[in-house]
Amino acid sequence: KRFEIGLYLSSLYYEMPLAYTFSKLESEEKGSASFPIQMTSPRLHFAYALNSRLWLTTGFRKANYQLNKKFDSELIYDKENEYINADGKTVNEFNLNIQTGYSTGNNEIGIEIPQDSDIANGDILDAKWQFIQTFQFTQMPIGMQYFLGEQKWQCHLSGGLAWNKVTSGTYFIEPEIFYDNEKIEVEENKKKEAFESNNTFLSAYAGIGLNYQMTENWQIRTSIFAEQSFNSNKTLKDKKVNTSQFGKVLEIGLNYRWKK
């Protein structure tokens, strides 16, 4: 058999780096974190036999993910930023800047200060905010697969490189602000410097698995891969976001082989 086509179901695990800072109303923190991403995705597989054991492989995978995380922060109040808006309300503003491994966002948030408020310079506001963003992951690998064994059960080793593209979609920031356990109304929450972005980069992968020959043409195969991506680091003010990630993939697939 010289050709092979297959369909796989993959379970993918990665880490999503995220950093954030505040401006206008400063915060004592400049937070950063890394969140686990788990996705399930189909993968289309093609292969060509160089000899009875060694196959040249490629394919295509696409997966979608929504990052949805909640944060608790403390803001240091500054009365110099206060102003009177068109409705005669006293408003103060701050900016929330976010950098994930694949996207950047900047929201300007205005809060309405009650007329009888006793908020003073240096007081602490509690900010509870939620960040939501969608991502689409596309991958096209090219590599080699080597089979060991002559019976229906075979072990296989795989390795190669993959071209990756991550498209970040629309994001949302939902803030809630409290002072002395009393909620302060959010007067305005608008995207100031937000953009959807495309990121392309390479990754290397290596894996091992088992293959079972069901019939002369049909094969069922399981694999586990380790993957290292090579994506350029990004910086948000003085916070560096490490985007070169290590991931794991577990998959099972059905393959059909035929002669040329």
C-alpha cells in the first residue's frame, strides 16, 4: 500500500499566557498568569509510503476555544482624574490593558462617583472583572511516521514540524467596581485600542502510538504527542508574555490504505 487517508479525533492541551496592567487609576499589581486550554478537534490525515515502514505524513486540524476568566484587582484612587460629564455626573476613568499570547486589548472604563462619596486619594477600589475572548487554532503538520512490528499490532514513532495559525476574535471585558463594599456604577466601558489579530508560527512535535490492522486496507491508530511552539514573545509595558508553549495531544483515528 502506498497511500493513506485518515480521520482523527484529537484532545489538545496547551497553556494560554495572559498579562494585564492598569493606567490612570494605578494598581499595585501588574498581573500575569497562564491558563490551561483543553480542546477537542477533528484532524484530517494524509500519508505516502516511502517504504514498507516509513511514511511521509501531513494533514489539517482546526479547533475553536473561548477563554473566559475572572479576576480580582485593587485600584488606587486618584481624584485628579475626576471630571463632570455631559449629564452633570462626576466620573473617573481608568484603562485596563490586556495581552494574551495572541491578542491585545485596551478598554477605557468610566465609573460614576456618587455626590455624597467620601472616596479620597489613595483609597482602594475593588475591581472584579471578567475577560472573554474567542480563538481559532489552525494547524498543518508535515513529518515522518515509522512503524515497528510485522503483526496486526504495531508500534509507531512520529515526528516533524507544523505550521500554526491562531486567529483571535472579538473580546469582552465586564467590570464591577466596589468601594467599602458598595458597588459603584460603571458609566462607560469602551474598547480603545482593540484589534483582532492573526499569529502564524512553527512548532515541532514528537509522538508514539499503537496501530491495529483491522483488514487489509483499514487501520485503527492511537497516538500521544508532545509539541513545542516557537512564537515570538510579546511585551505589555514591563510584563513579558511568554508565548513559546509546550503542549500535549492525544488522538485516535481510522485510516484507509490503498495502492497507487
